[in-house]
Amino acid sequence: MATFAEALGTFAASLTPSALPPEVEGAILKALAFRPFERYASAGDMARALKETLANLTPTEAGLLVP
């Protein structure tokens, strides 16, 4: 799987925080997948995946996502 910056190109690389946890990056990439069958089936599925991901982050990692 490509990184967020690779998926969106070099312009996005300057906009993407380098400290984004890989689990969160993976959820974002799945939501942005080109092929519909690779995306979440619903917004609820994405919300559940993000909640699970956030629950498994360390406080330091979670602190990077919430200012």
C-alpha cells in the first residue's frame, strides 16, 4: 500500500504531517481508494475503523491528531 503522500503526489507531501500514525494513514487511504470495492462500505464502517484505531493509539500518538 502506498503512503498518503505517494497516493496524492508530491504536493500532498508538503501538506501531510510526517508524524501521522500509520494506522490513521491507512484508514485515510482506504477511504480515498480509487476502486470503490476497496473503500469502506459506509460512513459508519469508516467511523468504527477510526474509533478502533484511535482507541489503540498511545496517548502520544493520539495527541498528534488532536490539537
